[in-house]
Amino acid sequence: MTPTAQSGAGEAAEFAPAKINLTLHVTGQRADGYHLLDSLVVFAGVGDRVEISPGPLSLTIDGPFAAGLSADADNLCLRAARLAGSEGAIRLTKNLPLASGIGGGSADAAAVLRAFRVWPERPEMLGADVPVCLAGRPLRMRGLGEILEPVPDLPPLAVVLVNPGKGLATPDVFRALTQRDNPAMPDLPEFFDRAGLLAFVAACRNDLEAPAISLLPEIADCLNALRDAGAELARMSGSGATCFGIFPDAEAAATAAEALARPGWWVVPTTLASPQTIG
């Protein structure tokens, strides 16, 4: 859809949910250096929040992770507004850790576009995760992130998200990747129950997990802690460093989150579910 230029904006607010890569297969690398991906993406019940009010284009940031984020012209929220041809005073409440593999900046940019009610033809210009974050529902993401395919309805999953309190730069993780031509994700079935979804995810991979651990060994500590706390499956999301553990139910996830508390760690129990039940 072609973006509609807007001179300003009324009051609007959008939730920017954390993006979770249940799977992430790196299937190749183009001549220009960009990697080809194949990923099953879902969204969590925790995230940032974007509010737009009338006025010239500006950005203010608050929230628990505001201190590490700059409001300069290169911020993805401002870049999204410029791509949309829109103006407004943007307020970003940053609840997600930075450089954490759960699409925080991309989710924020997508929320800005939704707030302005503008859907650019090439949102991937802002980042590989922006198209799927703009869609805001479970999808299979391929190519550079611009190829989005529907998936069967997914059952909700109770999870705990754990981040060791340290960020990872995505380019560094890709540089540490030794095998860039890996098998694609298997075809998805027509129907998923909970057991089937867990089995499917367990049979898949995150090809960036090993290189990320080589750069930040604390990721392995997070994964081991999740397993020790009773996770049925634990894996890193995106390029790290956030990991997720899937638990039998919300009560088990909440109990595990209490046990996983460590100084400096970000630990949050939440749900991976349809857009109608998050936010």
C-alpha cells in the first residue's frame, strides 16, 4: 500500500509488542552481504508503547530502558515518521531492553507507522524486522524479512523472557556465523495443537544462537537457567541476547520467573498469543 503523506497527527497510541523468533534459520547470503532468513515469528504480551500528539516532528523517550537510547535523527521512530511523510510529537515508553533480539526498535518503528495509519511499500528499508512487526501477528518471515506468509492459528504459550542485561550488535553476530547456507525451516502443518507446536519448534533451530554465545557466554547461562527452572524448551530469540523458555502454563512461568531473578537480569513472564489477547 502506498503511504499517504500527512502534515500532522491527532492523538494516537500503539502497543509495540516484543517480537519472538521461535525459529530462525539462516539460509544464505546475497552478494551484497545481506543474509537470507526463514523464521516463525510470534509476539509477546510485553512491549514498548508509542504515543503521538499534534505538533512538529519530535521524539521524547521515557521508561526503564530510556537511558540507553538516543532521540537523535537516526532513531527508528523518527525515521519511520519521515518515511511516512508525517509529523507529530512522538513519545516512546521503552520497556524492552536494547539490542536484545526481540525487535524493540523495529516494533517501535512499526508502532509509529500504525499510529500514523501509514503502510509504506517497503517497510524493510527501516530494518528486516519492521514488516513483520508492522503486521503484528504470527507469520513465517523469509528473504530479508520482506516475504511474509500466513501460518496456522497458534495456541497461546506461557513463556519467561530472560536477558542477561547486556546487548549484542546484530552485525557482530552475523560476522561470527560460520555456516551461512543452512537448511530452510520445514513446511508448516495445516493445524497446530500445543504439543505439535512445541515439537515443530524443537525440530527447528536458531542458527544465530551459537555465534551469539561465542560473543556473550551469558546467553548460555540464561538458557541453562531456564531449563533448570522447568522450561519445556529454551532458545534464544533473534540475534540475542534475550532467551525464551516455554512453560506448561502461566502459573509455572510466574513461579519460574521468581526463581530466575538475578542481579542485572531482565526476567519477565508473559504469553505468546494472538494479537487479540496481547497489548
